[in-house]
Amino acid sequence: MSEPLTLIDRLWSTHEIARREDGAALLWVDRHYVHEGSFHAFSQMKARGRQVAEPGLTFGVSDHYVPTRGRDRAIANPEIAAMVSNFESNATQSHIGLFGLRDPRQGIVHVVGPEQGLTLPGLLIVCGDSHTSTHGAFGAYAFGIGASEVAHVLMTQTLWQKKPKRMRITVDGHTTVGVAAKDIALTIIARVGADGAQGHAIEFAGRAITALSMEGRMTLCNMSIEAGGRCGMIAPDANTFAYLKGRPYAPKDAAFDRAVAAWSALASDPDAAFDREVTLDAAAIVPVVTWGTTPDDALPIDANVPDPARETDPARAAYIREALDYMGIAPGKKLSDITIDRVFIGSCTNSRIEDLRAAAAVLAGRTSKVPGLVSPGSSTVKRQAEQEGLHRIFRAAGLEWADSGCSMCVGINGDLVPPGERCASTTNRNFRGRQGPGARTHLMSPAMVAAAAVNGHLSDVRPLLAGRKL
Amino acid sequence: MEKFVRLTAKACPLTQPNINTDQILPARYLKWPRSRGLGQVLFQDLRFDAEGREQQNFPLNQPTWRDAKIIVAGRNFGGGSSREAAVYALYDYGIRCVIAPSFGDILSQNAVKNGLLTAVLPEVEAAELAAAIADDPALPVTVDLERQTISHDNLSYGFAIDPVSRSQLLNGWDDIDLTENHRDQIEVFKAKDRLGRPWAIPTTA
Ligand code: SF4
């Protein structure tokens, strides 16, 4: 009898071309996504006088630097304009598929790939971006790589890798009302730590995971990297196939049925062994927010921020003191007493249609006490949200409805949180200065951001959901 | 790529945990070409205040450590974004080796491709080493990749590194050259794979 296999074992072996003595394997890459940040890689490729090996498997998306307002005008900042135009001319010269600034399908790479049916189960997907883990939601082996590796993939469509260790995170049972995929993700990260899954491929399993929509699964896999994981993945199922059916680049008709038959085998054997297992009870997960400067600083909304004076480990106490100092929060303060200056709804973590619906369900008929920006994950999501009238809810609440891009998640297009300001944000990183120098970020779900907007302070969304259609 | 075999240099302690790539190189410098000198903005927001004045208490600003080639870091150094420019910034500043209890996976991968060694030392030993340099800032520290040791005076620690990274650094291998040797295998794989997984090719919209 052959040894029982995990999902990552299966994905790994279908892509292995060769193995070196030291254990590194040369893997075939099925999809390579590139964005404006790939310029180092394109220069490396040109310096060697090489070309893109498989332009048909390479897709470019303009997202990190694109403006989210005034797209009919030229980009004012010349450096930013150059980033976008250099990228788009690199893509065009290389004959790769391009979802450029003015393409109706443009958006954040991790939203566009799945939405266009480019991301499929069983694929090996890479991109020069750590949140490539998002695509694992479809049962793909998807991970972020650096510029030298991007250059290598451009030139050869392959990549040298060592096999990650296997970790399974099982979330059993059912979540309660008001608990979103983001709450599951942050709860997991708080449990295992920001580096807890280093060197591991995470497989998410359990009743609460299979109950998630594809949007929710993408949120969860997206955040795998914030637990230090190399990638996150979920075995594909009927939900996955239903999401993909009819997507522009997905297989069609009989080819789709044959693909589904192959994809259905992509699961871990029941008796397969993992290097590490973590189990959580979904019923115990409540809405959470972060208070500090790494994503594992997440606590239930009814908790208080830690007090360094009550911490026994001196290194931990020093960290808490510095984090609270940066965040401008008094030790031991009640989380729900923390007032905010603005909100941001967007990023590859939480900007899909379901995320916008969840925020709009809270905001409908209410106003935001603070200014805020809503940037849909893609231009396609934007159109859909407008068809559903969600943009009117955001605008009526006093929030700005903008175009799609990475926007205030990282601020490199100029959408910044001003120094010292506090932002309730649906993004994935609360690092110092992530949303701009001196910016203070609290991570949470879209519904929780909406609740913070309505109350002007960090808040439990659940009371605001009473009597609402969800 | 430059090989890494052995290095003796000053080491700078930077022991707070979770120094991520946003701290190593803030996002606003990502549009800089490498030729503009990324070393000068390494740890920009930790090294300098908003007005561009040096932060006195930041270790790399101490006179003895300005020209350190080794950093002794805290747990989870370089987690976060995949930006390889963070490694360019370290390297172009002059850093050739970072020692820490753990590293972000992508940062370690990027480091290897650029001849920067990331050496894993258990938390207690890393803290001991950091304390030793804090006591004697000019203490020369030797990192020997062949023997996988870090030593100073009479003390020596064995460090961990994955064998793939080790062989790559010792040989100064270039991935592209290595891959070229497998060109035939790639072609065979591709032909077979297209038959076995026809659905893996995107259909044109
Ligand atoms: S939205 Fe944020 S996390 Fe996602 S790809 Fe863009 S910058 Fe990275």
C-alpha cells in the first residue's frame, strides 16, 4: 500500500521536474502573476538578454501603484506614473496578458486571478507578493516569491524550492452570527503567533472552513502569511467548482467536467500525517481586533489591551510597552474605548463583493462618525457593488467610494493614513508605518470596521446587526 | 552572486522581535532602482526620525557599529512582505550575515539569492551573543559557513541553515545556470504534463 498523502504532497509531486542532491526540487509553475513591483525582475531578465519563457502562463495586473481617484486624468506624481507605465510596457513587450490601469477587469492581483478563472485547483501559482497565499483557497499551491525568483520564473517557468513542512489547522463546529473569516484568521494567528507556521504549508480543514464561501476562504488563506506560513490551502469542493464555472479563463463545458473530476481527487487522505496539527472550536471564536504592531496582537473586542506592568516576561513587557507607545494607547485600556480617526475597507484580504456587502449591511441607514475610504478589490467587484446599490450606502454613510487597487493597505499610491492617526482597517498588516509613516492600524473584519465607523470607536458589531438582513 | 564562506566582522545587536520587511525598507522606497543606493534608507524609520535626524538609541547609529557586517537580530526577523529590495538594502549597506532565532521564509530565500547569510541560532544563544557584543561592541565575530559555526574569543556556537541554502551560498550558484542544465527534463515534463493536466492551461476568454 502506498503511503497516505496530504494535499501539499499531491500538489508538490505533480509539479516536480527534477531534484538536486541537497533536496531542492525544480518545480513547474502553472501561473505567474506580476505587478508593478516586478521591475527588478524584468531588469534582471533583460540584463541576461532573455525573454519570458511562457507568456501564455504569465499575467500582469496593475494594482500597487494605481490611483484610486481621477483615473480619467494622468497620474500626477511622475515617479508613480513611471512605475505604472514601465510595468505596462514591460508586460506588452513580453506579450503577457495584462490587466492594466484602464482595463475594465483591473484590480488587486489576488482578487483578479480568481475572479477571471485564472486561479484553479491543482495549480502551482507564484507572484512576487507574499499574499499569493490567497489562491490556496482553491486548492492550489500558491506562494509569494522575491524578485530574483520572479526573474527565474519569467525566464524558465520553473522554480527551485525545498518542500515545506505540513501543518493542518482544523476549525471544528459552527461560527456564530457576526463572526467572519477575518475573525477566524486573526484568532488563528493570535494562537500560533506571527511566526508560528514558519516553514510550513498550512492546510485549513474542519466544518467551519468548509462552511466558508470562496471569499471567506480567500480571506483566510490570504492571512496564512501573517502566521508565518509559506502558503495556505483548502481542499477544493462543490463550492470551489461552482465559483469557477463560467469564469472567463476557466475550462469550459466538457473540459470543465473533466477538470472537476481531476480536482475532486485533491484532498488529504484521511490517515495522512502532518508535521503539526492545531485545532480550534469555531463556536468559541468572537469578533476580534488587533491592538499592537503585529497581526498576532489580536484580542476579542470585549477585552482590554495588555498591561506591561502585569507581564512576567521582561522581553514581552518591553514589546507591549513599545507597541502601545507607538499605537498611542494607555496600558490596560478597554479596546472598545479606543476612538478612531478613519476607516479603510479594501485590500486583497477583504475587498470582495461579500466583504462589501457585510460592511454595507451594518452601514445601511447609518452614518460614519469618521471619514473613510472604500476601495473595491477589482473594477469588476466595483461594478457589481454598484449594481447592488452598495456604493449608495457607503456614500450616504459619508465614506468615499473609490476605484480599485492596493490603496491604503500599503499607501504606495499615495492613499495614506496621516501620521499619528488611527485607522480601523480591513487589511492584513498592522506593522509600524504600514499605512503611512506614523500611522496606527487596527485590523478587523469589514463588518467590524463598519461598526467602528458608526460608533467612532472600536466596537462589537453584533449589537448593530440586530434585526438586519445578513 | 558572491559566495559566502567565512567572515570575521563587527556585529550589531538589533534584538527586538518581529522586525519585518516594512521596517527594513519602508514601502515608499520600493520604487527606487537599486542603483539609487538602498543602503542609505535601510531601517529608515528606525534609524531616523520624521525630520531625518538620527535616532540616538538605534544600535546601528552607534559609532562602533556603523560599519558592522553582521546583525544579531531577534525572533522572526524579516517577516512580512516579499520585497527583495529589503535584502538589497541590507546588502548594499554592507551587511553580509544576519543571525536570529528565526526568519521570515521569503526573506531567507531572497537572502540566499543575493549572497546574504541568514544563520539560525537558538533564542538563548542568540541573546547570549547579543549580550556579549553589547559588553564589547568592537568584538570581532566569526561566521564560518563550512563548519556552520559562529564564534568569538573562546566561545563557539553551531548554527542551523537548510542544506539547500548552504550549498548555494558556499558555491555562489546562480539558479538560472543550474536550471539550464535541466532544459531537456523541463521539455519532457511540459509535454507530458500538457496531456495529463490539459485543464491547467488557461482558456482564452
Ligand atoms: S492589497 Fe495590500 S497586501 Fe494585498 S497585494 Fe496589495 S499591498 Fe499587498
